[in-house]
Amino acid sequence: MQIHPLDIVTTVLGLAYILFEYKASKWMWVVGFIMQSLGIVLYYQKGLYADCAMEFYYLAMTIYGFWKWQTHPKPLPAKEGQGESLEELRVSLFPRRLILPWLAATFALWMLIYWLLVTFTDSTVPLADSFTTALSLLGIWALAHKYLEQWFIWIAVDVVTCALYAYKELPFKSGLYALYVIIAILGYFRWKKEVKKSC
């Protein structure tokens, strides 16, 4: 088995990314932009076409997420006059009204990507690849809004992706996603404390 050099590089960047995410630091978006750029090349060469296409969306979301996390409007106290100031976005709970629409959108996107992979590519793992892609596409939106429950989404993605990359002979990426599962669990409890502080 030959190790792809970008497997190692993106693994190191991925570790830095999730550590910044664990700390709820906006710098995760900068690291993410670099990681996704390199991921486009890696996934294309390995035939993970849905993951490859998803990286382009991720590039746009890293820009949006960086902007969103640091430019959240905050009403000024009455004594300071009317208007809004800007503060870094705080961790909050996923709005209940969005749960069903989000689940429906995820399932629809999963089926659409699955059909595209089966119909137009030679993917050997269309079900798993489309599942992680669909969940990730909508999961990063939840992350950009700093919702606590985004960690649950990533735990599901990370477990499946770990197995998928092991099957595709990307051992470093597979190991990284196994570590992601652990960090995601710890991250959930860390962010949960942030939510309690905001209440």
C-alpha cells in the first residue's frame, strides 16, 4: 500500500482544524480553507468524487463561517444609544423549528447524491460516500451558526468516514477521523458549558 503525501498533510491540518473547533476558535476556518483546497486533489485522485465536490462547497463555507463567527450583531445597551455592535458569535442550541426541515433536507440530499454517484460515476462506495457528503454539507451549516448539536452530526459523519477511508486505503485520514470521534464527544461537553454561560 502506497501512502499518498496529501493524506499526511491534510491529516495534520485536520487535527489542527478540530482542535480549533474544540476551542470554538474562528481560526479553524482558516485552517479549513487550506485543508479543503488540498483535499480536492486528494479525493479526486482516490475516486471519492462526492467528497471531492463537497470540498468546493466547504471552501465557500469556510469564508462564510469565518465571517459569521466574528460579525454577529449584538444590540447595544439602551444607555449607549440605539443600533448594534459586533461580537463573536456565541454557542447556542439548534432551533427546534428547524429539526424536521433539516432532517428532510439531509435525507433528500443523501438520495440525490447517491443517485448521481450511481448514475454518473464509477464509485465503489456510493451509499456511504453520499451519506457522509449529505450530512457534512448540512452539518457545516450548523457549525457556521455555532449550534451545540452540530457535534452529534460530526460524530455520525466521523464514524462512517473512518470506516470508509480505511476501506479506501487512506490510513492517516481514517485514523484522523477515529480521533475526531473522541474530540467531537469532548467538544460537545465543552460547548455545552459555553451554552450554560450564555443563559
